[in-house]
Amino acid sequence: METRRLQVLVELARLGSMHAVADVLGTSTSTVSQQIAALGRDMGATLIEPHGRRVRLTPAGRRLAEHAVTILAAVEEAHHDLAPGAEPSGTVRIAGFATAIRAHLLPVVTDLAADHPRIRVLIREHEPAEALQLLAEDGTDLALTYDFNLAPAPEDPTVRAIPLWTARWGLGVAAHVADGEGAPGVNAARTAEVFARFATHDWIVNSRNTADETVIRTLASLVGFTPHVTHQADSLDLVQGMIVAGLGVGLLPEGIAVLPGVRLLPLTFPQVDLRAYAVTRHGRLNWPPLALVTELLLRRAAEATPPNDPARA
């Protein structure tokens, strides 16, 4: 259905004469007649009927004219929304991991409510694989994901990944173990030396993502052992609780507020870095609301300190 045909119908309902419609629209009476006839065929309904020397709208024509007013208004609003320089408007769907949402996205949502109230953000908490699947299915507009420098995510040519921030990670161990015999100098040790010291311990990994386990197994292989992975948890607070309870050791972000019973040992040479990304489908950043949200996330990432619990929440 062409909107110009709806415009002709609206004008006919308003003016009551094909000749008057032709004058207003700058066309011929025959063209007006043809447009109305074509619209009737599109709708499968008779829209006009003879009325003396003129025509008038049938009940179906009057009803369609009422709809046409609403439709044309919506089209006009869409033109305004999408016009260059227009105030961004619309609903942006975002799926991402908890820290990206809590530490970066929620402040952006607060700013949007004050400065761009016509943008609405819908949030779903997901690990990277889940968020990327939603992106592929067009179930979200933006995916906030992460990988590790020692466990890089595979490249996907169908999406655009924009780096947001990098956060250093260390090894979380029970404080009494770190302070025990042989502990002096461990904080300055290389990663291989730290891992070798805990080769016989149980290891705690993420329950919803395998990236940290890949890092642990990679580093352990460099030292010559296979880690005994026993427990899985999606919450960093829970991981710390497990460490305090003596259930094992696990990766934790540096700068995190650790429990009294946890000691965080730095990992150097090689270091372990989590890398966060904003991922979109190619061409989607042409949409002003999504472009604005992404820009604000980049600005927030540049201004903020690295998040305290980068991958699990």
C-alpha cells in the first residue's frame, strides 16, 4: 500500500471533490480517480460511490480514511525520528554480562533518562555466548561481551566488536594458605611460579562460561600439570566464599573488595586480562538510538576505573 494513495483518500474525505483534491495536490482529476481505484484494489473494497455529479466515500472508504490519518501521522513521525539531527527515539535492547550492566550500562541508562527521555533501554543479563546468540537471532540490538587475552573469542565477520575496557585478573587463594610456609615473595612471582605452587589444589571456575577455565588450563599446561577443576560458580562473591571455605582457588579481578579470608595474588608474565566489548550487527550503528547508547558506553568506559568484578556477578 502506497502512502500517497492514503493521502489522496484523506483529502477526498476532507474536500468531498476529486477536482478539489486535484487542485490541492497539484495533479489531475483522472490521476486522483486512478489513485483511489488502485487503493480500493489494494484493500479489496469499494471506497467511493456516485453521488449526483460527484462521488462520495462508502462506509468502507470513510473507515479507511480514519485509519489513513493515523497511518500518515505515524509515517510522518518516523520521518522525524530518522531524520539527520533528530532527537534519538526508540527502544534499544541490550544483552550483556552483569558487571558491564551494573558498572557501565546502568549509569548510562540514568543519563539517558535525564538527557534523552525518548530512548528506552531493555536489559537482559547473559554471558557472552548467550548474548551473541541473541544478537544473531535479532533478539537484541547490542551485546556486551568479554573474553581473556589468553582465551580470545573467535572472530565473527558478521558482527562488529568495539573494545570497551581491559581489566587485570589475579589468583584468589585462601589467606591462610598464602600466608603459610613458602609464601614470602609469592606476590612478586611470575604467573608460572604462582600456578606451580597451587598445582595440587582444587580449582573453581565459572559455571556459565568456559573462558576462565581455558585460561587456567592454558597456564597450568605451561607449568606441566592438569588442574583439578571441582567447583563452578557464576557469582564472584560465591567464588570468594568457596575459597574461604577451603574448597579451592580461582581467578578473580584485581581491585575487587576481597573477603577477609581471601588473598589475591597478582599474575605477571604472562598477565591475565579480561577484555570487554560492545558487539553489534554490521550496519546497525546507523540507527541513532543505538549509536548514542554505544557512544555513551565508550565514554563511560574511558572515564571509569576498571570494574571490580569483570566477568561474573
